[in-house]
Amino acid sequence: VQLQASGGGLVQAGGSLSLSCAASGSIFKFNIMGWYRQAPGKQRELVASITNGGATSYGVSVKGRFTISRDNAKNTVYLQMNSLKADDTAVYYCNVKEQRLPNLVEYWGQGTLVTVSS
């Protein structure tokens, strides 16, 4: 499985940006697609995730501002980011976890830079 993220860029604070990540290859039916981010000097953190059934989870700092969605037919996950803040500046990574119990198989995209100017 290869993940190709797109949509990053430069935006002013208060603006919006959307990311997408397409997975090539076959993904196991039980999976979680998500976005993580890593700012300079900080650890990678979960932004949002969504299961194959549509259940979502959000990081505290983005709840209410970001929305994750997916298109199972296209193996694509999206992240709509609204009311962006300078603190949202980071490299955003797409992630897929295949729940091949008892194992978890994980894939990462190459990352896309989001820069929010204040």
C-alpha cells in the first residue's frame, strides 16, 4: 500500500485548507485512516482518524475546526481544516492502520507541509 497526500500549502490564519490522501493497492477491510502532524521540535501527534465504518476521532486542539472524511470506493481520506491557526503549522502525514488482528499493519504517506501565517 502506498499513500499519496496532497493539498498542503500556505494559508493565512483564519483561513481554510483541505488535504487528501489516496491509497494505492488493496487495503484490508478493517482499517483506520488518519492524519498526524509534526511541528518543528515537537512529537508527531494525531490530528484525526476515521474507521472503515465511519467512526471519527479528533485531537483536542483541532476538534470543532477540522473534519475528517473518507471515500471507501476510492481508498481516499480527506481532511478539511477551517479556522486555521499558526499553531496548526506542521507537516501533515497520512496514515493507514490495517486491523489484521492480532496484528496491526501500518502505512505512512510522505507528508505535506501546511503553513499558517499569522
